[in-house]
Amino acid sequence: MLKRDDAVTIIDAALHEGRARNLAPLAVAVLDPGGHLIAYQREDGAGIIRFDIAFGKAWGSLGMGFGSRELSRRAGTLPTFFTMLSATSGGRLVASPGGVLVRGRHREVLGAVGISGDLGDNDEACAIAGIVAAGFQTDETSQA
Amino acid sequence: MLKRDDAVTIIDAALHEGRARNLAPLAVAVLDPGGHLIAYQREDGAGIIRFDIAFGKAWGSLGMGFGSRELSRRAGTLPTFFTMLSATSGGRLVASPGGVLVRGRHREVLGAVGISGDLGDNDEACAIAGIVAAGFQTDETSQA
Amino acid sequence: MLKRDDAVTIIDAALHEGRARNLAPLAVAVLDPGGHLIAYQREDGAGIIRFDIAFGKAWGSLGMGFGSRELSRRAGTLPTFFTMLSATSGGRLVASPGGVLVRGRHREVLGAVGISGDLGDNDEACAIAGIVAAGFQTDETSQA
Amino acid sequence: MLKRDDAVTIIDAALHEGRARNLAPLAVAVLDPGGHLIAYQREDGAGIIRFDIAFGKAWGSLGMGFGSRELSRRAGTLPTFFTMLSATSGGRLVASPGGVLVRGRHREVLGAVGISGDLGDNDEACAIAGIVAAGFQTDETSQA
């Protein structure tokens, strides 16, 4: 499982990436494998739904076992099923790029990062940057 | 943040606009930047879901950082994602024209207005009229 | 049923009373007999739970058919039952003075007023003042 | 309103205090005046309800306008009413010491801090330490 120090490092690096890319204000959530929040930061100016979206991208990734880019792809082909997943999870699953699993050296799932604020591709690029900077692995390669 | 007097002025002017246009009975909600209700009025004859819709248009505008016309446009292209936003927000986001951000002289977000009762374009026109009458700025230009 | 103009008159008079008494910032909700909001205003500085409490005092009064002072008295003798009423109503019933039924000339229930912000006795005094100023009757006599 | 940097400073100083006192693992939430999360950290080993408690102490303080020590005192004398507040707030209000308002130089409410993990008195002492270290004011004096 991710330690608090790891989560803070991920957030710092993700937000650094967002500033380097001049993105809109971001919200970054880091969750443990049980879907519980380890650390969170919201940049000044981010809207009031950004926590829910960032959390939901990470929670959904943990829930299904792959990143929220793939959740989004599947939601496109199975919209009614994903509407049901949204409802059955109490709204905790959000299918849009920006949620990325954090994996250890043996590919084990250590947690997940979810980011919201800019375009999904950009949110995801920052999540990947944060995870890599902290020395962990991801399934995703940045598309932005 | 909007003061109570500002919110009342916005409602009065929005409802005045609705009567001048001979619209169906309107519900008008004014929210602070945190998504909490400052003032509300419902014209006689408005249905019992109008509060929820008016509130949701304003809340969704604050949540995402743009008016509910743009929410509506995006919901048209990303229907499953917006269904999930509805769930993750506990039903507090409604994507249909009529929710408008209230901005101050430095473009800072002071709150939002949401109106429901007539066609979305007409609801939005009244929200804009109310905001302008109270001396604030909006991102929207009336389409009705 | 109360008209919008009546509801606005009640709120204005209730807030006037609150200022005359130098009370803490108040939130005032006026509901129709179906428990739906007609009008609401929150004075500057009122906390973010005040809407829920003001609404709940009015809703609970309509729900049980008497003011929230009597709800509060009964909750004191039947705490477990009222805990269940809170749960079964989805948290919409709040038993504390400040919720007052609005009655017409034939004693018919036209709606209810709920106020939160100061001590319950003071909240109730403002609700009564608002209802009387608008020409309606109540079951309550001010205890503050 | 608190900026992200302020929230991070508060958390760092609060957790430093917790380590200096050798407390159990803490969860620390910092909220804006609208009750939305700005930043959060959970120390390694903290249980899975700690986020909800920390958030609820801060949210309840904002909701009612005073710290959660006073919420706790009032809940002791009005247990049924506070059970109802819990329900009407959707479980977002938690009455136990450890929630402290953050005030600016003019006593304006800038946000709130909520901490959970150890005894309420100790949680509160860390919240106060964090707020003071960041250069803000509180209503509370540490009782631990």
C-alpha cells in the first residue's frame, strides 16, 4: 500500500506537471487499494465538483482493475451498463481519463491517483507524471 | 461572495424579465461559490421539481466552472459521463441552459443563478437579465 | 396555499424582527403545504447547515401538523421515536423551536415557516412576527 | 478563503504536533468556508472512518459557526436534536472535539480544520497548532 509520503510526493509532482503545462486548476486524489483517501489537494480556483470527479476516477480504476481511460472506452460501448455501475457504486465510479492505478515493482496494485480540472488527457498526463516521479509504475502511457 | 441584498435584486429582476416575456412560472435560485443557497423564489404555479432543477443548474455551473448551457452542450456529446456526474454529485448537477455564473469586476466567481420553468433559453435570458441588473458580469449572452 | 408575495412578505418581516432583536444571522424558509420551498433568504454570515435546519423545522411542522416547539417537546419524551422520524424522513424533520405553521382565517394550513440561526425561542419569535405581519394566523405565541 | 499553500502548511504543522505528542495516526482535513475539501492527509495506519470523522468535525464547525468542542458540549445536552442534525446534514456533521474554525485577522471565517485519530482533546490540540503555525487565528485554546 502507498505510504503518506508517497502520496504527497505524487501530488506534488502531478501539480508541478500541471503548472508546467499551464493547465486549468487541478484537484488530485490519491487512494489506497480499499478506495480510501490517503491525500488530496485542490489548486486555488478549482470548482466544487472536482473532488468528486477526481475521487471517482481513482475509485473506479480500483473498482474495475484498470485505469479510467479504459473505463471511458468501455462506457462508450456499454453506456447503460456503466450508468448502472455509477448507480450501484453510489456515484463513486467516474469513467473519464485521469484515473491511473499505482503499481509496485511486482505489478501489484498499491493504490490509484485521480485528477480532474482540465481535459481528461491532460489530467491523466499529470497523474502519470506524479506516479513516475514517486518511483512507481502505471499501466498507462500519456496521450497528451 | 454575493450578499443577500444582491441575491434578492437578482431574483426580482429575473422574475420581472420573466413577466415581461410572459414566460411560464419560474423558480430562481441564487447560490454562493460553495454551492449553498442564498435566496430563492418560486412563482405561483411552478411545479414541485423546479427547485431541484434551478438549484442543479446553478450548482453544476459552480462545480464545473462554466454555465449550464455549456454543461448541456457537453452532455450532448458525452451522455454517459454526464450521467455519472449526476450520480457523483448526488443529483446536484443539472445540465440544461438556465444556470449562469455571477462574476465580479475582476472576473472572480461570486456565485451562480439557476432558473427553471420555461424553455432553457428563456430561463437563461432571465438569469442574465437579473445578474446584469444587479451590476454583475456573466459569461453568457442571451440566446433567446 | 401561500402565494409568492405572501412568502416574501413573511421573510422580510421575520428578518426585520431579527435585526430589531439584534439576533445572529438568520436563515428563513417558507414552504407550501406539500413541503416544497416557496421562498428562502439567508442573512450574510449564516453557516452552511442553516438552510437544512430552517427547512427541517418547517417540513417537520407540516409533516406532523404542529409547530416544531411541540415537535421538540415530544422529542424530549420520545427520543428514539424522533430519531426514527428523522431517519424515515430522510433528515427532513428537525425538532427544535423555530418552525411554525401558517394558517388562514378558517384555520386551514397554508404552509409553514422555519427559521434557524439564533436560539430556537428567538428563531420562533421571528417566524411568528413574519406570519402575523403578513396577515396570517399561527398556533404559537412567542416565548422569547 | 484559505489558499492551498495555507492548507498544506496547516496539515504539516498539525501532523508535526501529533508526532511530537506521540499520538495515534491522525487524519487531517482542511475545508473552505463552503465545506469543500482543500487538502487532506492521513497518516499510515489510520482507520477507514477517519476521513469521515475529520471531515465531519470541520464541516459541522462551519455549519454551526463554532468549533466541534462546543458542538460536542451541546450534543451532550440535546442528544436528539444533534441526532437530527446528523441526519439533516447527510452525516456531514460530527460533534466531537477536533474541529476548529480558521479565522483571519478580522475574525472572518476562512475555513475549518478537522482532525481524527487520537482522543478529541489531542486531535484539537493538533488542529490549533496547525492553524497557529500557519499564521491564522482560532476560537479555541488547547485543553490537552
